[in-house]
Amino acid sequence: MKIELKSKIKKDKYTQYVYDTLDVQESEESIVEVEFSLGEAKNFDWNIGVIYGGSGSGKSTILKRMGEIKEPIFDNEKPLISNFDWLEPKEASFLLTSIGLSSIPTWLRPFRTLSNGEQYRAKVAYLIGKAKDNEVVLIDEFTSVVDRDVAKAMSFSMQKYLRRNNKRVVVASCHHDIMEWLTPDWTCSPQKGGALERGHWLRQSRPNIELQVSRVESDTWDLFKKHHYLTENVNKSCKFLLFTWNEKPVGICAVINQPRKGCTNGFALSRTVVLPDFQGLGLGVKISEFCSAIFKGIGGKVYTKTIHPALGEYRENSDNWRPTSMNGKVRHKSSKKSDTSAKNRLERPSYCHEYIGKPIIGYSELLKPIKEMRENKNKQIKLF
């Protein structure tokens, strides 16, 4: 199929200058031709299509020919999650989590206060969640307004959700770096003649993510605290492990000594937070398991308690975690006036587990007393 974009050329001294000076033949109209062939997409099942190419290649023209490109409108006075009011609250929270917006404090903030990355994910979640059965969602300039590492994280979480829920999306993008994270079922490039190409990216596994971990001071928590669903306060006696990707802070885990009856070498994961821009890659569970494994490597036992549904359900189904006797039981408010962490907290069941996965040996330098860590500025250590 060929699309011709024609427009009359209104002549003036500027166009005449172009004709006279740059040796361009005079014409009554401008014609741009865009070729594409997507008919084959009707002959097989698919979830994700990508139209790609440089600026001005005709990507948006093809996308518009496929149908209406919708733009969600958010009520800036409502919390983000309240804008998904055609869904039940539990379904809305699942949709946001699945698209990589799993920061509960973010759900309670109005759209206008979110970062560019959070706003973009919210828009994509809205469009996909609102789509009817067999409707194809069309998204132009996909990931053009976000950082490239954020684009990768978002692409990966989106493709997981689309395939699990059998939704269909076609995006137009000038960025080739998202392909191996999005793993489209088909691609089309007007710069390559517009022919539909199938399955090339599906045969590739997701790229590895190499994080670095380092021991940090307690004030590093300030960067992460507003993204945790509990109180922002955290015990400064915790050992704080910071995780970075391409020199950007990604996540943090705070681990505290917590001896209990029959276990003098007990530890608890007090806080695990992944910044919103990097959610959806499964980093939270990897970070919490890595930290648990290194504490188990020094002979410790590590326990966790969370009400976060995604993290809790993962542990429920993982061989690396074992439910404790408190798993699934109601978490009561504290009766102590000094316990500020219990303020405004509802009674609710918690996911409670012990880490029983393999230990990791060789990271003990991360767990040295903080005074010694200050004296010997520890180098970053590569991990998964």
C-alpha cells in the first residue's frame, strides 16, 4: 500500500529563493510517498507490533492510517489510581503494578505531580486497560520523552502485561534500543520498503541487567523514602545497600539485626525500594533475595514481612521463601504511643516469610561495621 501526502505550495519570495538558489525544480505541490504492507498481520495471532524509522520516515502516517490515536485525559484533582474508576480498586492496582507503576505512594498522587516517566507509564496503562476486546491500541512516539534506561524498563513490563492478558498494541518509535526489551511479534519500517517482518525479536532473550551494589550511609534513604508504602522513617542502625544501573540509583535495601527466640543471628529486610522509573523489571525481588543470600552466607536467618501484593505473591510461589507462622495473619496496630510507624495504619494481613534459598559467599565486606566502612571506602561490586 502506498500513501501519498500532497499539499499545495504557496509561492512567495522564500520559495522562489529555494528554486533560484538551490537548483530545485519548481512545482505546484509537495508530494511525500509512504509505502507499507501490514495485511499479513491478519493471518496470525500477535500482541505487539512496532513501526520504526527515523524522523520524517512516515511512521506516524502509517499509524494514523490504522485508526484513531487516543490521548487519555486525567483528572488532576484525583489521585492517580482514582482515574481508573471503570475498574474495581484491586483490578486498578494490578494494572498499575503490571505496567511497572508499583509504587503505592505514586498511586495516591495526582497525575500532574508525577515524573515524566511515571506520567508516560500511567498514560500507557490507561490506554491498555481501557481497550476493549480485540481493540488495537495505537501509541505514537513511544518512549520518546523518557530516559533510555527508563524506556527499556517500561517496554519490558508492558510486553509482559500485554501477553499475559492477550492485549494488542502497535507503537511507532524512532528508538531501536527498545526492541530487545519489547520483543515485538512484527515490525515495519517505511525506510525498508514498509514490508512486515515477523518474529525476529521473539527469538532473542531479554538482555542481562548488570547492577552494582555498595554499602551506603543511612542518609541515602532520603532518595527512596517517599516511594515506600510505609512510614518514611527507618531505623538508622540498618545496613543500607544501594543498587545502581549505568551509574544511576535504582534500588535500596535496608537490613536490620532482629534476634528472636532460638535465633540470635536473625535479620529482617526492613525496607526494599526500587525507584518508579525502574519498576517492572523484577528488580525488587532480585535485590531482596540477593541481600537475604549474603546475610545467610554469614550464618544468619533472614525474615520478611510485607503487605505489597506483588512482592508478597512472588514469595508465596517461590522456592526461595518459606511462610512463617505469622503468614497471612492480621497485622495489628501498635499500642505504643511512641510507635509512629503504626500511625494511620489499617489492620491487614501480611506476607511473612523466611529466606531458605542458597547463600552467597564473598560479600562480607559489605557488612562490616559502619565506622570501618567509612575508613575504607568500599568499591562497588558487580552482581546479576
